Amino acid sequence: MTTTATVEESSTSNEKLGWALVVICMAQLMVVLDSTIANIALPYIGHDLDITQNNLQWIVTGYALAFGGLLLLGGRLADLYGRRRIFMTGLVLFSVASALGGLAQNEAMLLSSRALQGVGAAMAAPAALALISTTFPAGPLRNRAFSVYAALSGVGAAIGLILGGWLTGLEVSGLEGWRLTFLINVPIGLFAAFIAPRFLNESQPQRIALDIPGALSGTLGLVSLVYGLSRAGDSRYGWGDTGTIVTLVVAAILLVAFVLIERNVKNPLLPLSIFASRARATALVSMMITPAAMFAMFFFLSLLVQNVMGYSPLRTGFAFLPFCVGMIAGATTSSKLIARIDPRWLAGTGTVLAGVALFMFSQITVDDSAANLLSLATNGGHVGDGINYWTAIAPWVVLMSFGMGLTFVSMMLVAVHGIPDEDSGIGSGVLNTMQQVGGAIGLAGLSTVAVHFTRDKAADISAALSGGGGPAPSADVQQRISDLVGQGAFTSGATHAFLVGAFMIWVASAIVWIFLNVKHHEIVDDVPEGVVV
């Protein structure tokens, strides 16, 4: 009788944990989706709301600025005022902001809604990760939860491209398709917030004052850093632009001030002891570098597939579907092996594989000879028509995503290992911040590489075409030639960016192999205070 009651109680507990994971992952998927879902819709948004090409980037950058800049504050608010409360508040705020974006009538309303979405995401994301750490018992259940969470962190960007491409082509009840990319979040976010109290336990709020000086200097410093790096990666400005330099200098001053404040304040926004662990510091550094290369891969490869190979927006989204398969396979493998194999081997192998995939992307070539460009300009086609998706792209998308799955799960477990329960929210905020700032650094740096080689290649192709002689082509053919030159030049820039990205990930791999010293049994035995078993 006792055995039956115990089994039923265990079954009920597991069911509750299952629903808790569903709620947490719904939030995480929304947050990650919104980093890419609107990308394909940008031209349509610009046309309908009369937004200039220069200002369109703020639809993406505005979200990234608020999200990346407020993550530390969001994580600390979760520790101070209750993780479930901040999680639910972030979801409701995100949903309201999504509704405002979907119904936006002008540029100011849309950009404001994107910034507000970033605020909601910065509250929900660190609280969600902290809720996994304190809700799931150490061992297979927590490993599986981190596996699902990590997989969604990776596949969300790919799903965003697919969903964005599909929704953009729809029209429902007179609403333009791009509006649906925002409105789809509203029912999901509100539903997750509504059912959260049933399955997620509230943490004990801390009766300490919020570190206001640290919050101001840290938030403004991170916002300045993300903005400066985004500006540096913009071909209109670059690293030598006065505005870029001033913004980055201001960011450096504010972040130095933040560290000094945190060293001396009684209740810091960011306890610097979080970085005292060699294993955790290694995990955080690797989780900054590897997403940097991964996000850049999405950016350059999506443009290459769409503009150079001529894929439609929806087909471009589906071209990344193998990423979901590989990510899920890698995350599942990592969660099963982490109880028997040290994180060093899993993350080290994963980063090596991801680097190989990026290196193979760097080997993509197109025929940009003058003869071929003139032929394509007359007969139609794209410079990338000769690229075989199934041999040149799909296998390496799978390999990279599998490597990322191996890396993300093991590094997330290491990053939260040993953090006291009362600091788990800020610990999760630090991890998310490293990913966001790493993504901004990676995209800015690799965009600089791409722009340099794109310009050089465009000059070489143009020189070859001008030396051909013969009668001047018509205006239409000249425009086609110009487009084709751009395609060939962009391919050169993108492949060089992939090559640099490969070495970035291999640097992360070297750091993991050399410095990651935590053992698998330490991760498995880690049960933070206040865990709900």
C-alpha cells in the first residue's frame, strides 16, 4: 500500500516537473524566436510603416540593446523579489509589448514596442534558467531539463527564420503577415504566465536593498557596449567611426565603475564571487565565444542562401531545419553522457566539431568570372546557382548544431554549478549576458572581416569586367551585373567571416580543454539549497 502511494506521489511529482519545464521552455522559445523571427519581415515592415533602410536595423538592435543591457538587473530582481513573480511579470510585459508591435501604426510605436519586448525578455530569461536550477533535482531530471532548454536556445533562432518566412507571406483578417510575427507571442506568453503558479514554486524573496549604483552603471555600461559593437559591425560606421569609439569608451568607463562598485557595496547586484570558480569562469568565457560564432553563422549563411543562391524567404527558413535536428541530437546526447563523462570532453569535442563545420562553410565557392557574370546577367540566375545545398551546406549545419548541443548543455550545467540558491537568478543573468554580449561582439567583429573582403572582391570583379571591352550593355543588364557583382563579393566576405569564426570556436575549445577541471560526479551531486525534489 505504501509502495503504491509512493509510486503515485512520484508520478504526480514528475508530471508537475514536466509541466514546469513546458512553461519555462515556452518562455525561452519566445525570447529566442524574437531575435530572428522579424528579420525576414523587415522589408515588408519598412514598406508598410515607411521606415527608412537605415532605421530598419533598430527593429533588431532595439530588442538586443534592452535585452542584453538589462539581463543582470533582471537576474538580480528575480533573486530579490521572487523568481516566479519576475518570470510572470516578464512574460506579461513581453506579451503586451508584442501586441503593441503587432498593432503598431508608425515607426516610433514599433521601435518602442521592440525595446519593451527586450525589457520583458531580460526579466523572464534569467528567471527561467534559475527556475530550472532550483526546481529540478540534480541528476537525470535536471540534465534532461537543461538539455531541452539548451536545445531551444539553439533551435529557436532557426525556428524563428522558418516561422518568420511563413507568417510574412500570410494575411489574416486584413492584418499584414509581418504583424503576425509579433502577435503570435501574445497568446503563448499570457498562457504561460497564467499557468505558471500551478507548476512553478516561488522562491523566498530576499529582504535586502537593490544595488542602485551598480544597477545604473552595469545596465548603462552593457547597453553602451552592445550599441557600440552593433554600430562597429554596421558598414555605414565601422570601428573607426567617432560615435562608435565614444560609445565603446563610455561603456568601458561605466563597466570599470561597475566592478569597483560591486567590490565595495554591501549587497552587490553582481557578487564577483561568481567568477571565483575556475570551472565556472571557463564555462562563462566559452559560452560567450561559441554563441558569437553561431549567431554570426545564422546571419551570414541566411543572407548567402537567400541572396546568393536565390532562395525564397520561406525556403531560406527551411534550409536551417537540419540545425534543429542536430541541436536536439547533441543536447540529448550531452544530457545522457554528463553523468559518466567529464564536461571537458563533451564541450571540448562539441567546440571542435562546430569549428570544423564553420571551416567547411568557408570553403563555399562561386563562379564570379567575368564571362559567367555576363552570361547570368543576360540569361538570368544567381552567382550561387552552382552551390549544392545538400553537400555544401546541410551536412555542416547538422555538424555545427550537434557540436553546439554537446557544448551548451554541459557548459550551462557547469556555469550554474555551485552557485548558492540565493544568487541563482543573477548567476543565470550572467550566463545570458555573456551569450548576448558574445553574440554582439561576434557579429560586429565578423561583419568587419566580411566588409573588408567584400570590398576587395567587388573591386577585383569590377576590374575584370571593365577590361572586357565590347559594346556597353543596356541599363537593365548593367543593374543585373551590379547585383551579381554584389553576390560574388558577399560570398567572399562571408566565407572569410566563417573562417575567422572557426578559429574563434577553436580558441574556445582550447580554453575548455586547458582550464575546465570540474568532474562529472561533481555536477551530478550538485544540489543547491532550496531545491524542490
